[in-house]
Amino acid sequence: MERELYRWLQSLDLSYSVKNVRRDFSNGFLVAEIFSRYYPQDVTLHSYDNASKLAAKNNNWEQLYKFFRRKNIPLNKSDFEPVIYSAPGAAIMLLNKIYNFLTKRAADRFQAEDIIGKTLQDPLLLATANLRGAPVTDEQPLYAKPTASTLLRDAEINRIEDKEKMTARAEQVLQAHNENLSYERSNERMLQSMRPRIQQLAVAAARAPSSKAISPEPDITNVEIKEVEVASIAQGGTIAQLRAQKDLQQQTIKSRSSQRGRESALGNIESMAQAAPVPQAITVKPVQSILSALMRPALREHPDVQKALDPRRDAFSSFMEICASAFPENVCVGVFDTVASRASLLTDSLIKSPTEFWKAWTLIYPALWEFSGSSPVFESIVYLLKRIAECIRNADPLLTQQYLMDVILPQVAPILAASPGRREALCEVLYAYAQETPAAHLALLRGLKDKLASVASYILCLSFFVPLDETHMDDHLLDLALYYALIGLSQPQPSLRVAGLSILNGLANMMGDQYAAILNLLPTLMDLGSDEWWEVEAQLMVLTSTLLLKLSTNHPEVTQHLAHKSIAPPPMPTRSEQRRAST
């Protein structure tokens, strides 16, 4: 608080002194007492309650707001509502406005504007502010930094009356927190990767000659001041003995100082090597509780569904257990879409605790078996899984890839093998959790090959994966796709031949020059021209049209030659052939 503002408050002789601005002005009692000094006939203190309950605070500020409007005082609800919830800097900004209006003088306001204008309006800074309103710095230890649950309990968020706006603000704060957390983790990994190099430097410095490590500047910190020793003389010692003892002590101090000088350079490097953060116990909110809270808005209009849930368990687990047999489709779709729209609130727990991710996956995964691939409920479940993947992949892509390979893939592979109607949607789910690099996609496809016992199922799945790889296709993925496409074309089952053609068509539709590799397979494709299965013929026509379109774009002379051959008139029949035709 500014000195001028503090002196003004002292001159008013208030009923009690101001010690904590945010707490003392939150209930509005002191504000009413200030205005009672200037408007004694309009503001009487017996109408105001000096209490800390929220109801008392709202009552005091409502009376003050009516007084402000009656006297045309330029103070609105937006000025004092943050004060009620003790927002950082809000009380000081309000006091500045009151001081300016009552005294017609302006106090220095840079401090309040800086806190309010930057911390409260910017969700990124709000996410990096602690409970006292101070920005989090790199010097703070891990246990002192705010967690996601602490940020979501902030009074500035809870004071918003509109539930949708409150949820949107909470999602902004949580997203900013996750971005900062990801940035800190990347720096932590960089430090861990540098640790072996730092240790090598420490060993090299230890083996170096001591003269190079000693600093040319005097080590002032090693200077010691000894007290005058008089007791020796009193006990009968001679001055010569005292001088000899003093010289011996000085030599000991010099030897220790040189040793410390040699160790100073090494100590700095060793301290850097030991600067890696120590793992601490992390407390996360249970994912079942978050999911149960997210689904409640969708069940408000269905009290019968709420009654059917088991009160002894969390709401989401009970809902997932009986949703396929007890609830209509529109209710299930509403629940899953509502949870998907707020999936970012799950990110913190899923990233910090692999156990919580496993719990969330085991809750949702059985529904992939229970609902058919054409059901709208199945589509909403797939959308929910994609939203979760998007949130945690943006926060930590490496951890999301590990979740995919260790948890998701072993359980989704049996569904891909047994249910053709679910393959396309589940392939999209798998790629949603994969890291967006060719190496990660190749690892996923190889892992899927190991999980599927049948090559036929793998080729059918690959026909859905290849179109999704347009932006990540490299030589390794191209070789894998061509290899299994040729295997599919040589199979007796029509569905596998169709899948092989679909893989080639996906490669031909890509923006690169992958179509050139397909042109080398023209003899094999020409053999399929006599295939009698209608779907093979249709896929072959689609592939042919795609290749012609690519050739017309990149090699127009080839298409002109083919077009000239196709429109050339047929040879005229001879007279003998005409007679035979007439007879």
C-alpha cells in the first residue's frame, strides 16, 4: 500500500487498524466506516455487520452498492466483487478509487494495476500465481509451487456465478498450468541428459593440477579472526611459546585455505551435477471423482438415472457398469459428450499418475465391446477417448506413447481382430495416442503386428491406417505398406484383395511421389482386371483414376498419349467382312 494512502486511512481514525488489506476490507465494514466519515447522515454503521461469513459480506456490499448508486459514486460491482473473494490487488485498487473520489487527489496506482491487470486478466499468469498473488519463480522449490487443484480452488474462479464461464475460466487456467508443467519437465529432462557430461567435467577438474584450479583473487571467506589468548600467560606460559603456537596455527590455516581453493572449482561443478531435482511424493485427485463431477450436468434432467446409480460407489463407475443395459442411448451420448467437452480437467491426474490413467482406461474400455460399431453411443465413446488423447499428448507426448504401447494396444488389438465394424474408429483412436512422428507410427504398426495373430486382420487394419499417415509417411512406412499390400493382392479372399487395393489407393492419394512406387506394380494390377468380384473391380477403378489424375498433373505428355490412343477411330472392315456381316 502507498504511504499516502496509508496516512489517509490513519487520519480517519477507523475502529481498528489495517493490518491485512485483503482480509480487512473483504467484508465492506471498513469501507462503510470510511464513507460514514464523509456522509454521516447517509451511512450508519449499525446497519453493517463486521463478520467474515459470505452472507454478511454480500449484505454489507449490497447496502454500499445502493448508496453508491444513490450518490452517483463511480463504483460498480466489478470493483468490489474481487475484494469479497480477496483477489490479489483488488482491495488496493478499490481504495485508490475511493481515495481519488473523496479527496480529489490521485495516489500512485502502478502496484495495484500491475497485479490486477496482469495476474487476473491473463489466465497464464493466473495459473502461475500462488495463494498470496505472487508470481511463481524458478527459485521456488517444487513443494511450494501451486498444484492444479490449488489453482482451481482459487477464489477468483469460484466467484464467477455463471457455471459455463466458470468452467471455461477453469479450463484456461488448467491448460496454462499443464503447458508450464510440460515446459518444466522438458527442462528437467535436459538437465538429466547433461548430467553425465557434468560428471565428466567434475572428474577432469579433479585430475587437473591444483595450480590451475586456484583462483588468483584472495579467498576472503577463509579469513578467521581469533580472540586474544591471555589465559596461557596467566597459567605460566612464556611469550616465546605463545608465538610458536601462533605460527603453527597460521600455517595450518594457510594449508586449509589452499586446499579449499583447489576444491572450489570442483565444488561448483559437483553442485551442478547434483542439481537434478529429487523425486517427491505427488498427490493427484482420483480420476473417478473427476469423471463423476464432469458427468453430473448431463444427469440433471434425468433424475431416474441418478436414482438407478449405486450410492455406495462413485457415479461414473456405477454408470459405466449398467449404461449398456439400463439407460437409453440419448442419455449415454449426453454423458460421454459432456465429459469429452471438459476432458482437459483430467490431464493433470492422468499425466502425474499412470495408475490413474489405467483406472480411467479400464472404466471406459469395456464399453467398446458392449456397443456396436454403428451405435451413436460407440461414436461418442470414441470421441471421448480421442479428446483425452489430445489433452495428454499435448502435455506429454512421450508418456502418451508409452500409455499407448503398454496399456491401450494390448486391449484394443483383440477388438480389431474380432470386430470388423469397429476397426476404422479404433484405428483412429490408436493414432490419436501415438506421437506425431514417423518412428512412433512405425513402432505402433509393428506392435500391432505382434499383437494380432492373423496376417489377414493386420492387412485389413493397415488399410485404415495408411490414409491417416499422409503427413508422416517416410520410406520405412512406405515399404511396410507396399509389402503388405502385395500380400493382400495375392490372397484368395476378396476382402484382402480389396484391402490391398485400398492401401495402394491411400498411398496414391498422398501429396508426395508415393504414386511412383505404385506404377512399378502395374503388371500385378493388370492381372486383377479379370477379377469377377465387384468390390475388387470398384477399388481397381478408383485406383486407376487416382493414378491417371496424378499423371495428368505431373506428366501431362503421358496422359495425352493415352488419350490419343483411346480416341483413335477403329479400322474400317473390308468388303468381305461386310458381306459376311450382311449374310
